[in-house]
Amino acid sequence: MRQITSRVGKRGVIVMPAGVRERYGLDEGTMVIVEEQDGGILLRPAVAVPVEVYTPQRRAEFILNNAVDEEDYQKAVLAVREMGLDPAGIDHQTQFDRT
């Protein structure tokens, strides 16, 4: 493993050689993880993943669709009603025969 000496500049900026930046995909603006470890600091590229935000209706759909039997479905119906929603108005399918 190669060692490289650099300086910490104003505002904590550390200059890395171009070859190191290219090898690890560290372009300007790349997010990194700085992890304190015994005896040093580990710097790694970070991955940002978009977060999906679900509406109450979509959450209710998940709850109703995941019922495994009639008893579980009735609990799901109650949970959806507690959310202030009408289960009949939520598009869903059950995985079991409700007849």
C-alpha cells in the first residue's frame, strides 16, 4: 500500500494526487465518508440513494396487501382505519381466499 504525504489547507481541504482521485472516482463534489479508526482516518466514496416517501394511501395499500390470512387482514383493516382512511377506498388485493 502506497503512502502519500499531503497538507491540510484552509477550511480542512486535503489535496490528493490525481491518480488516487481517479482510482477511487473522487471527482469534484463527490460525497465521501470520513471514519475515525484507531491510529488514523479512513476516507471512502459515499453512495447517495434517493429516498421514496410514501403517502398514507400507499402505506395503507402495503398494509392491506401484506395480510396473510383473514385474521391478519382484519387487523390490517383496523390499522388503516386508525390512519383515518377507508380500507374500501384503497386499491388492494389479498393473498388468500376471502370467500
